[in-house]
Amino acid sequence: MISRVAEHCYWMSRYLERAENTARLLEVNQTLLLDFDLPLDQQWKPLLIISGIHDYKGASDSESVQEFMTWDRENASSIAASLFSARENARIIREVISADMWERLNYYYLWMLSQGSRDLYGQNRHEFYNQIKRINQLFHGIAEGTMRHGEAWDFFQFGKFLERACQTARIIDVKYHLVKTNPEIEGTDLEFTHWTAILKSCSAYEPFHKQKQGLERRLGQAVADFLILDPLFPRSVRYCLNRCRREAHEISDRPHSQVGNETERLLGELCEWLAGSSIHDLVEADMHESLTLIVNGIHDIGASMFASYFEFDPEVAKEAALVAS
């Protein structure tokens, strides 16, 4: 597979996942603020930080932040920008993805441009965000059944799980810090609501409560344990990185025991570290530092993917041509 196609598969998936994550964050936060009157700096600013936006110049009120995070095309993390970027990547590789995938993504691209999406946003914000979440879920369902599960699929899956791992780690980092730096809410209904919001932001509320052993510990640590270290929940950091590791070795056609490039090495080290860690280890080492290590590791993995598979290297191309001949 040529690197151009691989890169577009990877980014198409990442942008779709980003749109869904942003919609879920906005929806959960809006619901939280209907029930509790939080200080201004705890209302919408944390969502900007989760999205990696530290230089936001606009007002931090509800409508301004939601407008920025939903519609602003200059904001690469906004829902509109993410969906439009996903559609552009899909357009370039229409010969690789199925016709059903393209038609569905193009339909929602046109819907986002229409007055109908703006009307829904203004009339029923909850349903609008649910619609955005369904776009990604429906698209992945169509892809599962209509796209050939070869190399393009592996890059598509890698992008999804890498984006998901990064978002989950960022959500826990920001929200865990918010709760732990405000001791006055400890043991109150507000603390419980914050942890519930974190779970819902990761679609983890129901799966978490079905794991009864998690409730035997302090709620905050139990939530962090589930979202970081659970090996079976599909949005936990550990699960997502294990899937990335699997896809990386599918791409290279090498067993896990054989490391052939920087991406595989970084993924192997991070996955093994998580497998050997407990939530008490992460807390003892300082939760923020532990999550920063994870987020930075994910960024390094993304950079190594670019260097290993997407960046054109004349020497590598020359060697590949010689091998092929």
C-alpha cells in the first residue's frame, strides 16, 4: 500500500473519532451544568484544555464555547472541522473505501452545511450531539461490513484507537485534577456527579457499574482504574493501546515478539508498562504525571507512525524499488 492511502485512512478515522468525542463531552457537560452551579473556571474551560486548546481568546460562557467547539472551522478540534476533514480524507481514497462508506460520510457532510443541522442545534442541543455520535458509530458499522479488512483497514483501526486512547487519557487528567484540587466537594453529591460525568464522557457509566469490584475502592480511584487499566473496556487507555499494538504488527506482518520499527517499540513499552501497573502505582507516582507520560507517549507513537509509514524518504523508496526488482 502506498503511504498516501495509508495516511488518509488513518486520519479519516481519527477525525471521525474526534468529532464523536467532542460531541459527547459537550453533551455531558451541558447536562452537568443543568444540575449544578459550578464556578466559572470549572464550567467550560476544562473542555478546551481536554481538546488541547490553551490559547482560546473568546468568552468562556456556555454558548461561546459550544459554538467554538461545534462550528468553528478554524478550530481543528471542533465537530464541523473534524467531520469536514474526515470527509476530505475519504474523498481522496474513494477507490479504497466502500461506496456505502463514502455516501454516508458525504451525506453527513452536506447535512452539516445545511440549515437543518443549525436548526437542530438551536432547538434540541441534546439530540444534535446524539446525531454527531451516531455518525461515527454508523460509519464504523458500515465499514466493518463493507470494507476489505486488509492494510487500509489496519490503518483505519489504528487511527481510531490511538485517538480514543489520547482522548480518554486527557479527560481523566483534566477532570481528576479538577476534583482533587477542590477538596470542599469531597463526599458531596457534586463529587459523585463529577465522577459520573467522567464515566459518561467515555461511554463508560453502565460498564463501570457492572464491575462491582470497582465499587469497593474509593470512587475516584475506581473510575480512574477502569478508564485507564481495564483490559476489556473498548475505551480504556490500556485496551485502545493494545489494539494499536495489534494493528501495528498486522501492518508490518511481524509477531509481537519481534520489534521492527519505532512505532512497535514505543507501543510495546507503553503497553507493557500499563499491564504491570496498578492504579495505586499511578496515584503514588502522581496521577497527573502518570497521565502526562501516557499522553506524551501517544504523541510519540503518532509521530513515529508518520516517520515510519507516511513520510516520503527517497532512500527508503530506492531500497524498496531494488528489493521489488
